[in-house]
Amino acid sequence: MIELDHLTKDYPGRTGPVRVLDDIDLVVQPGEILAVVGPSGAGKSTLAQCVNLLERPTSGSVRVNGRDLSRLSERELRVARRGIGTIFQSDGLQSRRTAAENVGLPLRYLGVTDRARKARVAELLDRVGLADRADYYPHQLSGGQRQRVGIARALALRPSVLLSDEATSGLDPETTRSITRLLKELRDDLNLSVLFITHEMDTVVDVADTVARIERGRIAEYGRLEDLLTSPESEVGEALISIDPDISTLFADSAHGVWQVSYGAADVRPDWLAHVSAEFGAHIGILQADVRVVHGAPVGWVVIQADADRACALETALRREGLAPKRLNAGASDAAAARVELEAVAS
Ligand SMILES: Nc1ncnc2c1ncn2[C@@H]1O[C@H](COP(=O)(O)OP(=O)(O)OP(=O)(O)O)[C@@H](O)[C@H]1O
Ligand SMILES: [Mg+2]
């Protein structure tokens, strides 16, 4: 379990300290994958480095399995770090060592006997699906296979926490999915707390239990994946559900209102649209729709259009079905109303 409490990190800058992480509170439970997203320079990697105490926090605490790492001496910290596995974008493998030797390195440093090490390495390579590649050198492996060797090595000392910083970036979608599938298996089989940093939104939907969005060192959004996906206010949800932004521009000046509706399938009737249509009593067009399976349950979103003059009636009908519509265009009638208001103010 990872617990960050009021974590703050300053780096020295030319004109004084620069705050890179500001008052971060996060918890990653055992058996949970937290995806951390945010623009370049937001502080994601710094966050990971604070969790394994490669960087000391300026203030606040970092607890791993209940132990406050920031209070440990360098020697105690070296021991505590064994409980934290880390994987990066570059696999960090030693090119002159085979896959098996790379995986065995952390055990060798600890002085584990040859026999015990061989057995553990075989078990780890089997775990990541590379039992038949033990004697291959990194250059003889694919990018995804090298990343798996990196994961096996990160697991060598039986950590309870796994940090992954852009570990799937640069891999093709199929290989990325095979890595995220492996991480989810490890989460479940080993009850790992996984901090998964990525900028790929598709990967977030695939892998995350919870999501934190970091913006200029602060947590801008934090919640369960399905809650963010179905929240009309969530920027993460917005980015994840990939609604074509041009749709609202296309209808900016039209007599049609355009709405986005996101929902968890468990929270609405399967035929909610038919019910809304019947109550609304006029044509509703579907511009875009999609369903993703999140944690075994469908999450859907749909972009609909209807007569803007009857916006209120439509929104009421949607709310009655337990849905929270979000208007995507201002609509011609709204624009006209705004113009009338403006003219009234001006005169
Ligand atoms: N060792 C350092 N000394 C000074 N400033 C640093 C140091 N490491 C990072 N920074 C600064 O901290 C900020 C956050 O960097 P960080 O690497 O955590 O961002 P990131 O979110 O991981 O970005 P990216 O998505 O590009 O990897 C940046 O402005 C960076 O310049
Ligand atoms: Mg980074």
C-alpha cells in the first residue's frame, strides 16, 4: 500500500526553490492500479521518484506498507526499497547479460545462492511468459519481451509495490495490451499496489482502477475510473471517451442542440433512449456512440442532437432516466437569447 500525505517537493531553481509537487494526497491500496496522467512536466516522474525515495520529499510523508520512508536512514531505506519494484520506458536491461542473468541481478546483489537464484529466475520468467527466452540477450528480444524481462526483474525481490513510469510508451497497441494484461494479472495474483504513469489515454481505460490527473504539481482530479468516465465535469473522462471535438463546432450555429450523455450501464435501463424519445415526443438523432467494458461492466457515452428550442424538455426527460446531459454547443436559439440580453444591457 502506498500512502502520500501532503507530499511537497521543491527543486532548486535559478531564483530560488521551484515547487514541482504541491500538497499531494494519494492512496494506492493493495490490488489496485492507480494511473497517473497529466501533461509533460506536470511532476509525474518526480512523484514516482518520491515514492521510492530516490528524491527526498521537501515536506509531507511517503508511507509504503505503513512505514514512513522519509524518516528512514539511508541504510534502512536501501532495505525498504526492496519492497518497491520499478519499471521504466527504457527497459534498463544490461546488454551483455541474458534475460535470466538480468532478472537474477537483484538476487545476486543480495547474495542469494546460485541454486535458489536459478529457481526464482525460472519462476519469474515463467510468470511473465518468457520461460523459453531465458538465454536470449536483450538485442535478441522484442520491445515487449524486453519490457517483460524488466517486469520480472522488478518482481525479483517480491515487492508489494510496483512503480511504472511510461513503461508502455513507444510500444505498439497490441504489445501494450499484453503488458497491461500482465500488470493486471500481477495486481490480482500478488496483490500489488501499482502506480502506473502514462500519457496514453487508451491505456488508462484498459488498466486503471483509479486515476489521478496532475496539473502543475497539484492533483486536479482523482477518482475511480468508472466515476470519471461517467462524470460530465471530468476532464479525464472527456479525454478518455474520445468524443470528436469538431461535432460541437459543426453544430455551433444550428437550430439543433447537441448533448453528451455518459452512463454506467448498471445505472440506467437498457432501453433508456426509447423512453427518453417517447417522453420528449420529437426526433432525437445520434451523432456518435460507444461502449467500453470497464471492470467487467459496460460504460457508454452517446452524443445526441435534437431541436434546441426544446432543450429544457429533452434535458428533463434525460434526467428522469437518471442521466446527466452535458450541452456541447450553445445552439442558435441560445445565441439569439444572449444577443437580446446583450442589446438590452447596451441600450
Ligand atoms: N532533478 C531536477 N532538478 C530540477 N528540476 C527538476 C528535476 N527533475 C525534474 N525537474 C522539474 O520538475 C518538473 C516536473 O518534472 P517531471 O519529470 O516530474 O515531469 P513529468 O510529468 O514526468 O513529465 P513527462 O511527461 O515529460 O515525463 C519539470 O518542470 C522539471 O523541469
Ligand atoms: Mg516523466
